Amino acid sequence: MPIFRNLSGFTGAGYDRGRSLPWQVAWMLTSSVVVTHWWCPVRVRIAILRAFGAKIGEGVNLRHGVRVHWPWKLTVGDHSWIGEQAWILNLEPVTIGSNVCISQGVLLCTGSHDHRSPTFEFDNAPILIEDGAWVAARATVLRGSVIGRDSVVGATALVSGLVARGTIVVAPPATTLDRPTGI
């Protein structure tokens, strides 16, 4: 039986942004005006994220264009890299271990909605990426996922769940369709 949605009834029940509205506004302004730009040095980016509550280890390289939704819900271990245009949509905590590479254009998304809810309420969960993992370019990691130690998520792969320690997962290859003659 299909569920008919009435989004006007959405309440956001159970979601905690973790900081006051003025703090959220201050972060959004600082992020958009300073943190994401190419001219902002890495050390300044990291200092600002820490000032807003992120726990970031030593030797982290956080490239320009990285979007962090709520820094107070972000933990990054030592010597990890986060590539250009990565988006950490962390409505819930995101924990990135040490010596992790998050490549360009990766999406880490802790947010979702309950498809069974007529008002489409949140169904969020944290993400954990363990030490030594590599999430390659334009991969997507969804809510509740765990990327195991020393594992690899290939370019454009979609992760929803557990990637076991030392495992390599890749996106399915594109398929070639035979072209009809005359085209």
C-alpha cells in the first residue's frame, strides 16, 4: 500500500542540531565567506573548524571547497586528507580516523528520511570511517555506514552499510549498449 505524503506535517522530531541558532548562523556565514575558498590557508580552515567545535588531529589536509554542515559533529584523526569539493553532510556525527583519504567530490551523508512516515520525518545515523581507509573520488557514503580499517571505496561507489576491514568495493562498470545500425 503506497504512503501518501503530507510534507506540511513534517516536524523534524528527534533531530538535534547541537548548537543554538546564532551559533549555526555564525558557522554558515564563516563557512561560506572564508572556510570553503581557495585563498584560505589549510591551517586557518582547520583553526576555524576547531573554534566551531570540530575535533581535528595533527597533520590534516583539508582542501578548499570542502563543505562541513556542522563542525561540532565532526572528528578527524591525524594525517587524514579531505579532498576538494567533498561534502560532509553531518546532521549526525561523522568520525574519520587517522591516515584516511577522502578524495575529491565525496559525499558523506548522515541524513535521510523515513519513507514509511507520512510526514517524511528524519531517519539519520552517524558515519564511521576507520583508520587507513580510502574513499575515492565522487563516492557516496550514506547514513549508518562503517568503512572498515584499511578498506577502499572505489570512485563513484555507493556505500550503505558495512565495508569490512581491508575490503575493496567498487561501483558497477558502465555497460555498453549495442547501437542499432544506421545510427
